[in-house]
Amino acid sequence: MRRAWTRRQQRAHLKRIGKLGNKTIVAKFRAKKAAKAPVPPYAGTFLTFLDQVGRSGPTRQAWWIFWKAVDGLPLDPGELETFRLHTGRSTPPTTPARECWVIAGRRAGKSENVTAREVWRAISTDWSAVLSVGERGIIPLVAADKEQARNTLQYLKGLTKHPLVAPHVLRQLKDSVEFRTGATVKVMTASWRTTRGFTMLDAVLEECAFYSVEGSANPDEEILAAIRPALLTVPGARVHGISTPYSRRGILFSAWEKHWGKDESDVLVWVADTASMNPSVNQAEIQRAFEDDPAVAMAEYGRDGLVSFRSDVEALLSREAVQAVVVPGRLELPRVAGIAYVAFADPSGGSGSDSFALAIAHRDRDGVAILDCVREIKPRFSPDAATREMADTLKSYGVTKVVGDHWGGEWPREKFRQFGVTYEPSERVKSAVYTEVLPIINSGRCELLDLPRLKAQLVGLERRVARSGKDSIDHGPGSHDDVANAVGGALVLVAGGQARGKRVLLAADGIILFDSWAAPYQPPEEFDEDGN
């Protein structure tokens, strides 16, 4: 058993603790003083920086040539051959590029290289000369989605731990790194609102082929338009667009179309397959991808030095066509007695990324499909509470039967049944719904609510041609179509589609409601007491 300390032992122990405390205070003071001490900007070139942080070597030779071309540095004969293959140009630039765009296959090292470039940019200059007192210059790394942003942030924070970079770091925050030079490298997701209002020292658009396109809440052109003016007052600031290619639209395709192969252009566009930019990748895996689907593999990985945009992907609806059938300012229509309403649901379990969506519509006397109500419950949510809310909305329009997609098997039927609504899976798959709604919208035979999410999702729908030659229609990568699916289903039900099935009589209020396969039907102007 341990003996109790004497008073002398207690005093000696307290004295030792005091000394240690003083040492801790001194250590903190010295660290704080060192943090305030000026650190001169990094004086080396970017190529030297790549060497010193271990981002050069034989497997990165193509990137080395690319960066030399971006900065207008001379190329030797071997490098010139690589330059011509990937730019389509005959002569290299002699001055730094105004903008640069890299269209390269997956695993080509795009994020790693461009992050290194922006860290070098941040630490290589004292930015106080171009910034106002107290202002910090921002270098945004704009990612297509949150997952991509997290990946980029890992590259950024990993590089700041290198002994060459660490002395320049002022502090690390959740989604950014502040440097002593006055620069902040910040990772953000694609939004034209969050990219406004800063002085930018450079800008990176990561996987910009997968940004939302025109008509969405964050169209890619609006994001680029928000960034370019923020670079104007900073010497040498430029946009770096990097991405795997996708559909033949958007800012990446536009840059390729305007500047690839143009010797006179001050915008450099570099097109390369995965193997050219990163020879260490598993070539057997790429070969298997080409055997599975050559069109997809040519965009995802490429071959013979190049990648290509997908020719089998195109927009289903134009922004103009959708806007033409939207009634400005109309957010919802109340229930009107004597009108037969139909409803279509796109249910969700609430734990993933998909919303639970519902649309209610009717047809007027002229045969025009009128969208009355849209409900969307975004995750995360309780499935029971969400279904109850949707059922209450249906009943408020006198609807006790809803049609929906086949998600969840018996689950939607059971949940809706608990709240007094019959759920019936649609005979049409989602692609068929979109195929039938296309002429309804293009011919102006519908009226839509003025809802930004609805308009964005409709414009974001893509038609893909499978290897069998059959069309498939769905949302683009990283996007959603829950609201569009519900609205499309409701419009198709109202329009009638293929005639099959029977009419359903709701005896409670005498309103006749179509089921999912009812023939086109015009509700009578008057009802007798039996609902006829």
C-alpha cells in the first residue's frame, strides 16, 4: 500500500509542477512568436517545386511538359512531339496561357497536379501588394460535388505537411488553408453564389464537365462568369479547368471547341488519355473497360494519346422548351371542386441521397395537362412521417390512389395503405415516362409550376444510346431527377398515354379519377347525386 506523502514531498512535487508549467508557457510563447515571424515567399519555379515535393519523375513527364507549355517555356524536340499530340497545335506558345483546360482520362493525376500548382502559387508571392489591408486572396478549388471536394482537400492538406511548405502555413481550417503570404487556398463545391465577392489569385474548376448545366440552380457558365472578373486585378491569375470529358455541352466542351488545335489562341487546351498522363495505371483494367463499352471507355480513359467527349449522350429537353410551359410566379394551385386529379409519386427511404417526391395534376377542357402541386421531402427523413405527409397532401386534393415507380417493392404499398391511400406501381419504366413527356412539353400541351428544382431537373435529363441502340433517359452524373420523375409521371397520366384499364369512381365527393392506364377522358361539367 502506497504511503501518504509528507508535507515536504508535497511542496517538492508542487514546485516541479510549477517549473513544468513555466516551460509550457515559454514553449507556447515561442511558438506564437515564431508564427508571427515573417517567412519569405518561396523563390523557386514551379518545376523546381515539383521536384522538391516529389511530384516529378518519369511517370509524370507529360505533366511536366504541360506545365512548361502553360508557362510559355521552351520545349525540346521530344517534348514538342508530346505537345503537338495533346494540343493539336503545330507550334508551342512563347508566353503564359491566359487560361488552361485539361481534358484527360480518370486517374490521370489531374487533382494532384493542379493542387500542387495552387499551393506553389500561394507561397511563391507576397500578395499584400495586390490586396487591401486585412484582405486575403482566395484560390478556389471548385469541385463538382462534396465527395470530390473532400478528395481535393486531402491532397491540399497532405501537401501542406511537406517540410518545404509547412513553414508557409499560417493555419488550417475545415475546408481551407491560410498561408503567410496572404493567400488562402479554399475547397468549395460548384455554386455561382459562393464564388462571388472575392479577390482571386487563381481558380481551379475540377471535373467541370460534371457541373450542372444551363437551366439548373448552378449552371456551369454562371460559375465561370462569376470567377473570371475576380481574377482581373491580379497579375498572372488564370482559370485552370480540369476534367474527364462527358457530354458535348458545357464550358469544358466549349473550351475544346473554340481553342483546341488553334495555334493563335492564348487559351491552352490539353487533351490526353489516362496512360499518357499516368503510365503507372493498370493497362489491363483499361482494356477490359473498352471491351465492356468502347464509347464510355473512350471518355473515361481514352487511348492512342487522346480522350473524346461522349457522342451517345445528349440533353433531352432544352431550357427554352421547359421555360415556355412554365407559368411565371405560379407555385401551386388549390383544389377546385369537380376537377379530377391524378398523382404520381417517386418514393424514397430517406437514408440515401434521393428525395421523396409527389406531383398532382389535372387536364383542362382544352386537353392541356395542368400541374397543380409538387411536394419534395429531402433526405434525411423518417419514411413513416414522409409518407403520412404525402398521403395528407393527396387527400387534400381528393386523391386516394397514387401511381409510382417500382422502387422499394411492397414497401410503398404498405406505407401508403397505412394512411388510407392505394399505391399502384406504374407499368412504365422511368425512361418510358420521359419519352412520353417529351412531346407534351415540346408541343406546349402542359402548364408547369414555377419551381427552380423542377426546371433544373428537367433540363438536366440526358438521353443515352446504349450499345443495343435503345435509348435510356436519366439524370446526369451527380444530379437528381426525383421531382422531374414525379412530375413527368403525373403529366403522362393526365395526357392519357396508352388506353388501357378503367376509370375509378371516388364516391366520397363524386369526383371521377383516372387510374394509371385510363383512356383519355374529359370530366363532365355536372355530376348527378350518384357521381354520373
